[in-house]
Amino acid sequence: MGFNDKPTRPLRILSVIETLGRGGAEIALLNLLVALKARDHECELSVLFPPYDLKAEFEARGIRVHQLALSHRWNLIQGVTRLGRVIRNGKFDVVHAHLVVAGFYAARTRMVLLKPIRVVSLQTIGYESYPANTLWRRWRKAMDAMLMRNCVDGRVGVSIAVARHYRHYLRLDDVEVIPNVISIERVIRDATMTISALLSQCGLYGKDYIIMPGRLVPEKGHLVALHALSHLKRHGVCPCLIILGSGPQEVMIQRQIHEMDLEGQVRLLPPMVQSELFPLIEKARFVLQSSTHEGFSIITAEAQALGVPVVATRVGAIPEIVVDGETGLLVDPDDDKALAEAIAKMWQHPEWRNKMGSAGRQRMKSRFSRENIALCWESYYLKLITRNTGSPNAIC
């Protein structure tokens, strides 16, 4: 079946997610639901709690958004009741939860509703970056494992690394792999706007620069990147870096920029909507990602879709997205000297940009297009519906 061949049975699909902030999982979900709607499936979305930053973008594409507005992240009675009401009233064929907390609530609704089928998309490798080393985390891990085994019909990792992670930590033996959607056409279309004013404001108009988008959290490795730049500066190599994002490490990153005397070459900017971010990426020499843990890394895939190479760490799913020496350069995590060497190589060989960028764009088109991934999900949903064995385990 091709993407233009409409399904014999359009499905009613309710997606569930924690929040609608401007993160990778939320963007991937938007891309997926747009692709599924293009195949005549009816898609709605339940959001457990604020923020709802992307609500207007979902609704502009005809996706109804239910704000459940839980008073607390773990208000189980409120969450199960409100989500259960949406499921019951909507008469959905599929409830598809994205990320573990949303999966927790979707699974718990089986206490009151046996149908429809429930699927969880697993996006992170959180048990490595946040190990179960406290009583609360051990309880959560045990509950996650129980619910995933007994109250969910399908478990899917967005990468081989994520699937392997949950097979190991939750002892799940049936985690399939379906990658995130990278909406190539939208990425390229959004990159057509002018960014002259923004570059002038940053003092970068007419200059080459590196860009590093992402939340300002420890697992994104911003401090390692700053140490790498400090090392390069001592050797007379001073590339300009734009860091885009917000998060709990913002103050620390600002302080490190000052203490390392990098204020002349590093700009820290707030998060941007994609229509502003993509043109900034497209003009960059390359994208930098120095993560210590990464479930998928939407930004590295989007950069390559824009024809921009990547310098990144060899963690999680990044080696599944970036081909070392072909679409970018990979180094081991937490190694600022190796990262500095890779940055210097890419910075000092501008001719690599076109060759690696072109290879990356072709790879994204073939592996992560919305058409291919939408067909994979449609087939998976229908397989689960067909084989659904009925009543879940009574422990739910």
C-alpha cells in the first residue's frame, strides 16, 4: 500500500502526552498526527497538564486538543477520570500515549475501560540518566514495568537504542521500533524566511556560526561543549556558537560562558518557534549536539533534512541518525578534547558542509519521511486491533 492509497478502514486515534511545550517529542507528535490525518484517520489529542504552547499549531491542522489540566502530575484519580471520560465519549479505536507518564495514565484507564487498544511510544532512555536509586523511583519503575506488561497492547521505541533500553530496564521482550517522523517538506518550507535581522541582532550577520538548540539540562552536555570551545580558543580557533533553549542549567551556562571568557563568541538565546529556528539552522556551518543521553534527537535529524551536517556524541540513537564521516562527525560523550577536535575539523573544512549536508538530506528523506512512518503506524495499529485478545490482566 502506498501513501496515496487511502486505508480501507479510517481509524479514530486519541494521542496522549504530558504537556505541549516546544520539545522534540511534541514536534514529532505533531508531524505524526498531520501525516495520519493526510491518510483520512481522525486524530485528537489529550494533554495532561500545562504548558500548552503548541496547542494552536495542532488545532490549526484540524487536531482537537483536550486540556485535562491535572492539578498535580500524579493526581491519579483526577487523571484517570478525565482521560477516561475523553476516551469513552470519543469512541476511539486507538489510544496512543507518548512518553512514559502519559503511558502510565493511558494504561490506568483500563481499570474503567477495557477498549480501545492502547499503545505507548517510548522516546527516552531515562533509566540511565535518572536511575531508580530512590524509593520513589524504584516504585515508579516497578509500576511502569507492571503496566507496560499487563495494561498496554503495544510498546514501540522511536529508535533501536530506546527499544533496547526498555527491554533491559523493564524486562519487556516485545518492544518494536518505529522512528519519529521528520516532516521534510515542512522543515524546508519553514527555512525560507529571512533571518537577517536576527543575525544582525546577534552580531553574526555575514559571519559563520555553529548552532546548538536544545533544553538547558545536564544530559544535553552544554558544559562539555563550552570546555571544548575554551580548549580551542587556547589554540587560536574561535568559532561562534549560538545556544538556543531554556531550562534549569541556564544560570550555570551563563556563568561558565563568563568564567571561560567566551562571551565574545557564544550567544545564549531563548527557544524559538520552528519557523524562526529552521532558517537559523540552515545558515549555520553545522549543528552541535554534545549530549550524554539521547533517545532520538529530533534536532540532528531536522538539521540533516535541511542539508546541514552535525557534530555530535556517540550516544543513544544518534549513531542511528548520523553516519560518522558521511553526514557528520561523532565522538564519545564527556570528552571535551575529542569534541574540540571534531569541532575544529568541521569548522576548518567548510567544503565538507555541502557534501555531508547533501548526504544527510538524502538519508532523512529515505528513512524518516512522514509517508513511510505514517504507513508503519497504520499497519501497526491495525495489527494490534486484529490480534487484540480482549480482557487485560485483572491486576490493572
